Amino acid sequence: MKKQSIITFILIFITTFSWANNKLDLNGDFIQGGLVIGKTQPGTKVIFQEKPVKVSEDGIFIIGFHRDEPLRSVLEATLPSGEKLSQNIVIQKRDYKIQKIFGLPPSKVTPRKPETLKRIRGESKMAREARKLVDDRLDFTEDFIWPAIGPISGVYGSQRVLNGEPRRPHFGIDIAKPTGTPVKAPASGIVTMAHPDMFFSGGTLILDHGHGLSSSFLHLSEILVKVGDRVEQGDIIAKIGATGRVTGAHLDWRMNLGKKRVDPELLVPPMPK
């Protein structure tokens, strides 16, 4: 284990241990792109990075870290007794790959038509609205499973270079499988968006897991559920495709905690061979 990793592990252990002794327990991935589930006394108010965090009736909450999250932040809590706690949260920095992709239609890399730009803005707004749900469900406490099994062709955080032009980082994990391969719900949830053909992401499905944590499934050939449906972990919800901006059939699985894009691969075991 590298020296930096040892130091990070010690800091994480100290953080988790001290909070457990102060009536708070944090468990998860203290790393850029990670998620952490907290348990505290019912009725506790939690503030993370100066923003309120939803706490369930049982005292469960979730916090997350985006791709370039600062390595130190502050979590504060006010217990039902009025006692106030404050703790520095320390996370590990990640190094990201550079992924070069060629052969994309130029119109999908640099769209210029006014009607296309208007469409893109409208679809982006639609996706943001679909991710605004913050309810009491605790589906995110399940042990997540892979929505599909296959070769991993793209990873979270990698810097994308499309047709030789630098673009935004990739925020999901790509699973290369043929068109028509079933997609399973990695955890239970409520469908908040089911769009058959978005400009960049093609057939797109968003599944909310509670407390503002959602999964997005991109480039689908077919969507088998509709908005408002309740699905259980393992249910077949869609089929893999090659729609939108792609060079071949695959599933792009992404996750958001509110506006933060987190890494779904951290929630599942290693991909089976």
C-alpha cells in the first residue's frame, strides 16, 4: 500500500471512529466520486458543506463527493438534545484516465444548428427536473448489483477526447454488450424519466433510489417501464442499445446525488468474468 493511501486510510478510520463515539456513524467510500451513508439519532439535523441533508425518521442519511471534490469538507449535526457536533471529512484524491474516441458523427460532437441546440437545452432541463425528487425512501441502502454483465469499455471520471477534441469528463461506467441485452435495476426505485430518444444519450431512463440518489441508463434501444413505476432490484427495466452519441452498443450507467455526479462502480462488487 502506498504511503498516501495509508495516510488516507488512517484519516478515514479516525473520522469514522470519532463520529461513532459521538452518536454518529459514517460508512462508505471516502474518495472523489464516492458515497457515504450515515446513521444518527432520529430527529438530528445534519449540514454538509453548509447545505442541509435529508435525514430519515430512523436517522439515516447519505452524502456524496463529485469527481473533483475538495479533499476536506465539514459535516455538522445538531442532536435532538441540542448538542452540536462538527467534524472535518477527509477524502482521497483520484487520478483519472484519458479516453480517446474516434468515428463519431461531427454533428454529435459539435452541434451547431439552432434547433438542435434548443433541443439539447430542453432535454438537459428535463433530466435535471427528473433528478429533483428527494423523498423518504431508503432504496439506496440495498447492496447494489450490476445492471448488466460484460466488458467495461469506459470508466467514471475519464477525460473524454472526441474526434480529437477535448470534451467534458465521462461520468458513468460503460458496459459493452449487444443491442437487446436486458438491463436490470441495480437497486429498487421509482422511475422519474423514460425518454426514447435524447440527442446525446438516446433512449434514457432515470431511476430514483430515495433521498435524491438516482441512476441513469443511457443509449437504450428499448425502455420497458414508465414514469411513476415502482421497480424492485433485479427487475428488467430496459434493453441495451446504440442510440444517441455512440460508436457501438453499450450501456452507460450513471449516478447522481442531487447535482453531484458519483461513481456507480464503487457501489458494486468487481465485474464478474
